[in-house]
Amino acid sequence: MIVAGTAIERVGRIIDSLQFYEKVWKEKVIPCTPEEGNLARQRWYKCKLRQADLKKDSREGEQYFKEAEDFREHYRLNSSDIPEFPVLSEPSNGATSPDRNQLTPTQRIMVVASFKSGVSPQAIADEMHIPLADVEMELKDIEVKIP
């Protein structure tokens, strides 16, 4: 979840980022742990602030900021603890790699989206616990189109 979210945020797709994080914490379309759900809420908040900042001199910007602050209060988020962009974790030692054919469509999309955002292929492989060669292979097989 964090790799895909990082990719979407880093390419500056604010609306897509908001929608992605809502699919995690609100709609529960993307399976996640409670910690990842909380992280998705934090990321949604940061993205909403970015959206507000882009429209800061308008009524729309004021509305986005109020929505973000109401959200922060409702979920009791500490804004000073939330980094500007997600931080990818270091790979854990001893992790096993799944077979390339066992990657889900969601994992494949995460690999492509992450690569296109400038996250290194090695970081993707480490995060997903797959061999680097599989990352390169998946990039040849998948095409992501964002509407």
C-alpha cells in the first residue's frame, strides 16, 4: 500500500492520491492492516492540505482546508508527526520472495506506478519482497492508464 501511495503522491496526482487512500481506509477495497489504515488516513490528510494549498486564495481552498482540519480532529491525527511524503521502510532481513506468477494484479500495478514515480526498482523489489528481475519483467507486461 505504501509503495503505491508514494508513487501516486510523488507524481503530484493529488485527486488520485485522495481517491487511492479513500479506497484503503474508507471503502476498504485495498486490504490493509489497522496500521496501514491509519497511515492511509494520515496520507489523505496531507494530500487534502496540498489540495487546499493549490487553491489557497479561493473559497474552494478554504473549504478543502476546513475539510482537512475537521478530518484531522475527527481521527485525532497529530499533524506534526506526519511527514510531507511517505517514507518507505527498509527491507526486512530474511524475507522470502514470492514466485513471479503469484504477484496479484494490485502488486503488479504498484510496481509499475512506483517505477514511473521515480522510486528505484530496487526499493520496489525490497518493499514487495520480490527479486529485482521480477520488477523489470513486470514493467514489460503491464501498462497503467490513469483516467
